[in-house]
Amino acid sequence: MGAPGLGASVREVYGPARLTIDEAFFNAQPASNGLGVVFLGFPFYPYRARPVPTPVPYPADHNGVLSQFEAFVRLVTILREQCPWDMKQTHESISHLLLEEAYETIEAIEKADDQEFSKELGDLLLHVVMHGVIAQQRGAFTLRDVIEQEFNKLVNRHPHIFADETVADEKAVLQNWERLKMNEGRTSILDGVPKALPAALRAQRVQEKAANVGFDWHDRRDVWAKVNEELAELQVEIADGHADGVEREFGDVLFALVNAARHEGVIAEHALHRTIETFKARFQHIEGRAAEHGRELRSMTLEEMDRYWDEAKEQL
């Protein structure tokens, strides 16, 4: 049977002539939008074959860490080359996501949830590899460079393991670490503490680095005396009504408290997070109890809310 023209019936095309549908397209007229043809008076768009799927780069050895890592890098590279979203990303556009994944990893650690911990470490690895692939594509550095630099740094900063240097204890290791970092070209031992860190954690890291070179209290009583001194100075500024002075002294009090926490073996950032979670749970108990009685918090007195707070303290 010959190829049906524009006057062919639907039965001719979709019945006996179904196999010659491609021939019919050649006899049809182009559609006005240029995307198909006008066939039997109606726009008709030719079938577009699905693109051939990209083979998944499975590791050659599923039990080998190196093989798994190589396959993972190939996978991320493919996404950078073929996925519209991944192709658009830059170091800057995903930097906030890296921070988010780091916090989610910390949360999994605090929950002692190994399954979640493993997943979050994978998400962090994705960001490391993605940044490495992006950097390689723009000609900055490669993942090999990243790994080699970190490898050499760890070897150089552990001369008590890979050379003949001896250390007495953990404190000596930390002191050597700071000394070696200075030898690498840093101008201050406080370099490397990011401004983006949460303030309490940044304060503790600065204090730890100063302590590693001997700038630290040796008696905890002196540490707490400093806290009391700063509290007294804050009270003076509050009494004088100096807003700038109050802010400055409040910062000094917080800094002194972080230092006191460090001397007591407490990470102030963790302690504050723990208190926030406790407050959140107890306040939500108040909200729940108010809802049980059909009340809104705005309509309740502080004394009424305090009763529910006391309930929460006994339970949480």
C-alpha cells in the first residue's frame, strides 16, 4: 500500500496503514509552529525517542573502599555533565548546604543514631566531591590535589609518629600542632578559626589555641574569679545606662563563662544547645496543656503557665 496523503482516513493510517505512519509525515504539511506537521487537519507531533540512559558507574569491587570512592567520583562527574540542576551549581550556590549538612551530622552524633550518622557523613562526602569536581572543571585544583595536600599535612604534623620526635602527652601533641602550623606560613596561632562559627564555639576554639601556647589560667578558682569580675563590671554599665558598655561587658561575661566551661570540661556550645532543647520541650508542654483546656497562651497569666512549666520540669 502506498503512503497515504492528506486525504487519507484515520482508519487508513491507524488501521492497515499503521506501519506507514512515518511515510505519511513526509506527505503532510509543516505545522505553523515548526514543531510538527498538520495531518488530517490537526497538528500531529512526531514521536521523539527517549534518550539512551547513561550507564550507572557501579564500582568494580563492591567491597573495596577505593573502588567505591572512584565510582562515586564518576557518578558526581556525570551529574555535573548531564543534570540541569547540578550543572548550574557553583561553590557559592551550595556553600550554605554544606553548612546545613555539617549541622545535621552533629545532630546525628548527639542523638547517638549511627544509621543517621552514616547517612549524614555520606552527604558531607557528596559536598566534598562536588566541590572538588567543580574546582577541577574550572581549572583550579583536583580531588587528587585535595587528598595529597591533606595526606602530606597529616604526615608533617605527626612527627612523633612518622619521624623520630617524642611527645610526653596529648598536650604536647597539640602544642606541636600549633608550632608546625606556624612553620607553614601562618602569622598568628589564631588564624584558621572561621568567623562563621557560632560565637560560643568560636570563643572556645580561640581560647584553646591560646592555651596551647601557655596563655591560660592554671587554677580554676582564678577562672571563676574572672567571671565574677566581669559580672560586676556589667552591673556597673547597666546601672550607668551605657548601652554600648552593656553590650561590651555582656560579651566579656559570655567569653569568661565559655572559658570557665572549658576548664570544667564542658563545651559551652553543646551545653547551650542542650538547654535550648530542654526549654523548647517544656514550653511545648505548656502549649499542649493549654490546648487541652481550650486556652491560648496569650489569654493565660504567667502564674498559670508557670504551673504547667513546673509539670514539665518533673517530666522532662
